[in-house]
Amino acid sequence: MSDLKSELQYIHRTVSKHFVQTNDIGESWDMPPPGYNGHQWLRDDCDGFCLACRVLLRDMGIASRLVYCELGRSGHLVVEVQGWILDLRQRSVVANTLLPHYRWLRISGYEAGDPWREIINDEATLTLTMASLG
Amino acid sequence: MKTQTRRRFLISLGVTLGVASLGLNGCSSIEPQPFSIGVVVKAPKGCQELLAKDKRGDC
């Protein structure tokens, strides 16, 4: 396993361990409390999970982006680092190519306030995934 | 004796190649691909509100 993926797995595991998932009511995004280091308990939905991961990623000097996507008809938020996805709904870090049922829509910049951009869902990623899965 | 040694070598070679081939197909991990990114769009509503209400907002 690469060093980067090991670090991402560590962050995903740390946040997940002290995270209680609540119902996704409305679209209110909240940062974790000041001084958050992964060991405080959080009660939130996918947005809160992503923002918590982003705090720890920033602390470790790892650049990340937020990705807004759709699963069925539900909006969902994940964190992306070089194509690796940290997601409240996954048990570990996974490659974006392993999530063909996610409809990727918008991606943030690396810094707060950076513009968001559309994600073009071309067939290449899906084709690659399906070929890899045989 | 010579035949036995050769047979043992061929078996070892076969096992080694078999194990090595596992890494090339079903057991290999699938690598991520970069997203194809297009034009600038609006940030999700939750992000816009976060930036408005919290100066620590990171989205």
C-alpha cells in the first residue's frame, strides 16, 4: 500500500471511530469544533464527516477537495485526494473508479473559497472500472 | 537424482509464477483516475452558507 493511501486510511479510520452518523436533514454544513484532532466525538452527516477529514488532512499537509455527488436521487458529499475517496458510507478509503454508481457532479478547490467546478462524467472511468472488474 | 531435482525446480517455478500472476489480475488493487473537470459552477448551498456563517469554513 502506498504511503499516501496509508495516511488516508488512518484519517478515515480516526474520524469514523468517533463519529455518530445522524440523518441528513437540510443542507447545513458545520465545521468540527476548534482544536478538533479526530479524538472528539462528532454527531453529524456526510458533510460533517468530510469537513472533519479535511481538517485532519490539512493538519497532515495533504491537499484535498470536496466532491458533491448523487447516489440515486440523494445528494452526497465525499473528500477526494488524488482520486482516492474518503466517504462516510464506505468502510475504508476507495478509488473513485470503484464507485461507478456514484454520479460525480461538482468538485471544490483545494482552498476555502476556491471556485467549484463541474465534473464531466465521461465514459472512460466507467469503462475502465467495468473492464477491471471483468 | 537429477530427474528429481529438475522436477522440484519445475514445481517451484510453477508455484512462483502462479503466485506472481495473482498480483496481475483479480488480486491487484484498482487505481484511481483523475476527474475530468469542466467549467466553474455554483458551490453547493451548504458550502455557501458555511462560508457566510463561519470564517473557519473550509469548502
